[in-house]
Amino acid sequence: GAEEPGMEAEAQEQPLGCGGAGGSPAAGRSPEGEERRDPPQASVSNGGDAESGKELVELKVIWNKNKYDVKFCLDSTGAELKQKIHSLTGLPPAMQKVMFKGLLPEEKTLREIKVTNGAKIMVVGSTINDVLAVNTPKEAAQQEVKAEENKKEPLCRQKQHRKVLDKGKPDDVMPSVKGVQERLPTVPLSGMYNKSGGKVRLTFKLEQDQLWIGTKERTEKLPMGSIKNVVSEPIEGHEDYHMMAFQLGPTEASYYWVYWVPTQYVDAIKDTVLGKWQYF
């Protein structure tokens, strides 16, 4: 019943990346099938590698403000280290950027790139859940923008426009025809106010590709191409008339506002200024 010589030697686990948790299939039993007590395991870091005959190196893995103290086989490759980082952080190897004196080469061993005890390994990357949480679907984002726009106060209620609209219609305002679209008249559009409350008229010089904006003081001759956009909105309570702005620059301060534009000319004005006047 005596055990064979050498059976009292202890079986030990291999560290991750150094051959795995090895041992023969009969480890822990004597040839006669009698059970014997397993030896105590060596201390490990983060539940990973055990001490063995392989040379280990102590690393500080830093990811997302978290620090991990890891013992790892010096003869393991960068790819094997990525697998270890995956087990610690949940970050898939394909989404890891591992840094040690530059980008860590996957095919070389830690010994070859001269990793020493206490070395800091920086990891950059986001888990799949993090990526999904950040990437808001486009439809939801568009709905949020649209909802925000709907919350905006109508132009005709804003203070800067109310001070003009509250004056009421100009005494020489042109007649409006609701529900009808007409081509531009051959005479200037008149009987309107500008943002200062002064009278203004619009003359469309198609042969010169210009819009003339005339007031009592002067006439501005604007090339059609210099007008970036035209916006308009019906005036509440007087939907047969619009307030309209010609965008002359990149900011709202560059908008030239005109009030009490007859509704039947609104589409023709927009098409004319934006280069479609030949259809009228």
C-alpha cells in the first residue's frame, strides 16, 4: 500500500497564457485510485494566474479609470494579454487598443518588447453596451429636433416682430387673395413695413437678376445670388398676409424682414429669388 516515490509532489495550475490550467488527467489520484488531498494553490491576482515554473511579470492594467494588478507570463504574446484583459474588463479583444511604449504588438511576447515588473499597460476602448448606449438612433434624434422646433414660439408672437405688427396694416396695403397663387405683378410690391416700421417696396428686376428693396431714404439693389434663403410665416389673425425675411448673411441678424406681404405672391417671391423665376 505504499505510494510510489514522487507521488507526494504537488500539482500546480499554470497561469493564463502560459499553457493554461495544466496537469495530467490522473492528477490528484494515486495509481491505486485512492484519493489524496490537493495541495494549496499559490496566491493569485484577480483570480487569474497561479505561480508556476514559468516566469511571471507584475502588470498594472489601466482602463476607463479602473486599475487591475495582474501577474502574467512573460513569454505570452500580446494577443494572449488581450484575452486576459477581456476576462477582466469585458472589453472584446477586437475593440481594445493596448498601449505599452506605443501600440502593443499582438504577435510578440512581453519578454520581446521588454515588459518589466510594475509596467503600466494602458487600454483604450468601449464595450458593446457602451457603444449602443451612445449611438442614439437617427429617428429618435430627428424626433427630438422636431419636437424642439415645435416648442418654439411663432415668429409673429416674438417681441421684435410684435412691435411692427401691432401697428396694424399699412393704409396702402395691397389686396390679398387667400388660397390662390399668382405670378409677380409687373409693378413693385408696395404697402408693406420693414422691421423699423417704415414703408418698403419690392421690385424684381428679372432682366438684371436683382431685387430692389426701396424705402423713403434709399434703394438697395441686391443680386439674386446674394440672397441665401427666403422664409415666411402667415400672420396670426390675418392669415391672408405673411411676414417674410430675405437671408443676406449667415446669421439671423442679416435677415431683412418685410411685413404684410399678400399671400398670393409668397410662392412666386420665393421661386423668383431662389432662381426659378423663369417659370413665371
